[in-house]
Amino acid sequence: MAVDDLGDAICALGFVVGEATAPTVPFLLELIRSPDVTCKAELSDLLGRICRTGQWHSAAAATWDRKHDTSNRQQPGWEAAARTAVYAGRSVIEGVASSVRPEEAAPARKLLQVMDDTPPFPEL
């Protein structure tokens, strides 16, 4: 399915975001908002995976020497930007969560719960 391929490209392995992830989130939200899109559940799941990512922040907090190691310093920023982009689409997700179609509403409500349970990243 196309959503799976897109998910592999912007959220590898379901938990590693890249530089293109945050700029792609508004596109995903626009798809979810569209009445003609039939894969809203899959898109909600992908946004949830993006929101939950923390691989780069965990690695940074555990291993990087902030004074000497400048490699891979941009990746935590990619995660923060991606999570922020998902948060920015909250009103879109809330709209889908109020759908009369349970197959759309339930995954959107689950995404809202993920958003509520996933705080912003701390500064590194």
C-alpha cells in the first residue's frame, strides 16, 4: 500500500524520522482532511508513529558529548520538528475523531491520545 511505502520513507522502521518527515506531515494532515481519502486509519497510525519517535533524542541523551561531538546533532531537531508538526495538526485530527464513520474516528481518537501522552522533547 502507498501509505506503507511513504511511512517507510519518512519514519523508517516505524520509529526513526528523517529530515523530510516534518515537511511531509502537513501533506499527511491534508490527506486525512480530504473526504475522498479512504486510508485515514493508516494515515492516523503513521502520524502516531511519527509523534512517538524518540530514537535520536534517546541516543543524544545517552551518549553524546555536547562539547566535542557534533556528529548527528541535527537528527534530534528532525524529531522535534516532526512531533511539533503533528501537534500543529490537532484540529484536523479532532475533526476526523468526530466523524460518524467509526473506521475513521477510532484511529483519530487513538492518535489524539498518543499526542496527549507524548510531551515535547526536552532541550539537549
